Amino acid sequence: MRTRLFVKRSILLSSVLLLASALSPFSAHAEEGQVKGAMLPAPVPQVASGAVEDTLKACLSRIPEKASAGQRMLAEDTCQGEEGTRKAIQDAPQF
């Protein structure tokens, strides 16, 4: 009698645990719309040949005339940042 009660309770408890784990929001299963498989690295930005030696004036000249104000501001900031990096490299001691 006690054995039957123990078996019934064990089966009931394991069923509840199995159901709870299947419905858990912390499930390890991927939901629809999520990326499955291996993660791909972000593309490496392509740098134009000779861009390291590029001057601020040359960089600014490549900004298209049709660029919006936001695009132009971002491009100018990028050019100024590259100019600062270029100057820092030129000022570094040579070994």
C-alpha cells in the first residue's frame, strides 16, 4: 500500500516537473525568429588604398554633395578622428 502511494506520488511529481520545464520561459530552445546556428563575425570595414596617408582635406572632399546634414556631420567627425589618429602615428617615435 505504501509502495503504491510512493510510486504514484513519484510519477505525479516527475510529470509536474517535466511539464514545468517544458513550459519554462527560461527554456534553452530557440524561439521562432531567432538566429540558429553559428554566429558570424561582423564585417571588417574596408579601408581605401592609401587611406592611412590621407589628409583631412582629401577625406572631406570625398563626402558626397547630396549627403544629408546628419550624414555630413558623421563623415566630418570620422575624417577628423582619422586625422587625429594619423597625426598620432606620425608623431610616435620610430624604432
